[in-house]
Amino acid sequence: MTPLKIQKTEYADKVYLRLELTHEQNQRLEKLKALRSHKHSIESLLVEFIEKELKNYENTKFKLSNSKNPRQIPKRLRNSVLKSSGYKCQFPGCESKYFLQIDHIHPVRRGGKQNPENLQVLCATHNQQKG
């Protein structure tokens, strides 16, 4: 479920976010707050969620970088593909610059090669959708 609307206003020392939710989304947020024993404000829940997600992402990234997987994309090739994509998701209509992943267009297990022509940059969401 995505919020109805998010407005973001940036200043030199802070950023203001205005979030519009449906009544159902707000009820779910209040339920989470209640489950957390009312000890958290909505702001602290958001900060805690962000920190948890970043930690999960960093742990995953670290594990992948130490992998002995023979299909792992060399750093130089990875950087080249990222640069040629403009450091953006290449899924049509998406220009996300966050959580970018290098994807084999034709999977290695099906004979796909480890070359720039067979690699594309996708955000994590679109890479997962591709399956």
C-alpha cells in the first residue's frame, strides 16, 4: 500500500515531509504503535524502520560482496554498467537511483554471458518483480 501523497520540502538544516494516508493505512500505523506498547511516536517508528532496513540492506550487501559465487560480477564490469546506465534503474518508466542491482538479462543458468550487453541496472523492486 502506497501513501496517497507525499510532499517534501527541503531547507538548509532540515527536511519537512507531509504524508497523506488512507484511513486504513492510518489504522494500521496506529495498530503498530499500539503493538509497540505506545512507547514510540510515529516519528520514532519511522526512524527505527529506516535504521532497520538500512542495516538489513548493508548486511545483505556485505554477504554478497564476500561470496565465492563464480557468477559474481567483477567490480570493474559492475561499475562500467552502472556508469553507462547513468546510475539509474533501466526499467521503462523508472528512474530510481536507490538500491540499484546489476541483473543478467539472459540468466547465466540458461547460457547468458557475463558481458556488458547481457547486463542491466534495475532497482531492487524491479529486479524482484522480474523474478
